[in-house]
Amino acid sequence: MKALRYYAPEDVRLEDVPEPQCGPDEVKIRVRNCSTCGTDVKILHNGHQNLTPPRTIGHEIAGDIVEVGVDVNSSYGTDWAEGDRVQVIAAVPCGECHECRKGWMAVCQNQTSMGYQYDGGFAEYMIVPRQVLKVDGLNRIPDNVGYDEASAAEPFACAINAQDLLGIEEGDTVVVFGAGPIGCMHIRIARGVHNCGPVYLVDVNASRLKISADAVHPDEVINAAEVDVVEKVMELTGGRGADIVITATAANVTQEQAIAMAARNGRISFFGGLPKTNPTITCDSNVVHYRQLHIHGANGSAPEHNKRALQYISTGQVPVKDLITRHIPLDDVLDAFSIVQNGEAIKVTVEPAAATASV
């Protein structure tokens, strides 16, 4: 079968590899869709400390079960069968550490990941390891949800986790930095789940702003390459600032701007991680102190966030179908990386050659 294998930074190869064999406590799936994100681009260029090469990458995965290990259903109390349509979590908690026992699975200290420690979804077939099944991380796709939509449930789950921490209230003014797919999902969740107030979308890429704004219709689009973002937000809010600020981009300046524009008792999510070579910002501590600001990190998601994402997609509460603007065959998978890097689409999904049409 074909699979995209990572060997080293700038050395990622689409090659023929043996089809994986299913163990007694594993499930084998035919991958229908594996969507891409900025992390995949980072891996291509820089690798990752948790990625053990050679490794099949790809972590936003949906497909069909083609084989169920003989011990799976008895071991995990499940009823999986060949032909079931499934979505796979990306971040895999251990289920046993202090954090997992507290219910904080998104920050499991022993977390592993699909496409890092386990072979991922840029392949025709893949194995769902026992560690995923152990924490109930294999999810049934609702009948009215396509494979492409289901693959987008993983980044959607990360946005749900971040917004749960923020405690968005009805009518809150929300600023989202980053006009990529995650930024679009944040806007839809803030509106569809939390019934927020005005939403302002910020980016420095005019074409990406237009593509995303045409899809999610923010109340205002702010091109940070052309205007002072903090001044503009203060103007739009009558000098009060934003109740919620989400930095869905890996740019230091956006985190500094988020603090500067936050209203009293404002909540800020540092959603996008910064480059490890430049991970620090300048923070005016007095602004945080006197405005009583709440600054949250947001690290991935837990299995239950993935289930909620699929539910929101199925009910139409938070649609994602129209955000998937490019479908790329596995043969052209490296083109998907370029499209993501250049901001030429909202969400890009890869469809392995073995896949048939999505729902």
C-alpha cells in the first residue's frame, strides 16, 4: 500500500510499504480521509521531538473498519464490526496518571499521538492501537456525517477544549487571531454553542481573510498588516476591549496584542503554540493584574471532545462541510502541505487511493 513516511526534516516520502497486520487487541481501518493542519507542515520542515522515524504521519483520521482483533470487543466492552465508519482521536491519553484520573485527559503526562508514536493516517490502511481503544478513542461516525467532515472532528475537538476553558457567555465580544480552519471553527463554536456577541477575525494574509470571511461571516475583518489591531478592537468596542481573545496562530505578537485588547475580566486563549526557538513574549503584568485578566493555555483535546465534535457536526449546530475546500488524492499529498503552508484553502483533506466517495 501507499503511505507518507517521515524520515527527517525535509525528508518525507510517499512510498510503497507492507499493509499493516491487525493484532488481537487492535482494529484495522481503511482510511477514507486524513485532513491536514499546520502541525503537519511543521513536521515536514522541523520534525517533532515525539516523532520516531520512519513513521507514517497524519493525525486527523476517518475511515472504515476492515478487521477487528479477536480480543477487542471482549476486552473493551465494545461491539465493533467490519464496515463500521469510524473517527480516530489524535492525542492519546494513558487513562491512568494523576491528570487522567482527575478528568484532565487533554494534559495527560504520558500522552502519545497518532502519527507520532503510532503510524498515522496518510496511508491506505492503518492500525488503531490498543491505547486508543483503551480510552474509548475510536468513535462511530453518525450516518449523516461524511468521512471528510469526521476527519475534521479532531481539530474541532481542540477548539472545543479551548472554549470550555474560556467560559464564553452569551453576548461576549470575541476576537479570533488566525483566519485558518481552526480560526473558522472557533467562530462557529463561539456562535453555535455559546451564542456569543460580535466576532472579529484578524489575520495578516488578505486572501486568506477573504476566503475565511466568505465562509464564516465575522462581524468585522481586521487586516493586521494594514491597521493597528488593538486600536481597531478598542474602537469597535467603544474603548472597552474584547471579552474573549483567541490566538489561533503561532505568532508572538498576537499574544501580546491579545493582552493589550482584552476587556476587564477578559479571557484569553493562547491556542496556537509558539516556535520552540522563540517561545517568549513581553507581558505587561499590570494590565493582567488591574484588568483581572484570565490567560489560558489550550493543549489538544480529550476523547470526549472528539465525541462532542461529531455530535455538533451531525446536528448542524456547528457545520464544517463548507470549510473543507480542497480534496487531494494520496498520490498528491505533498501538494496538500504546500496549500496549507501558503494559506490557499481553508481546510485541506487527503483521500487515499483505496477510498471511495464520501457521504
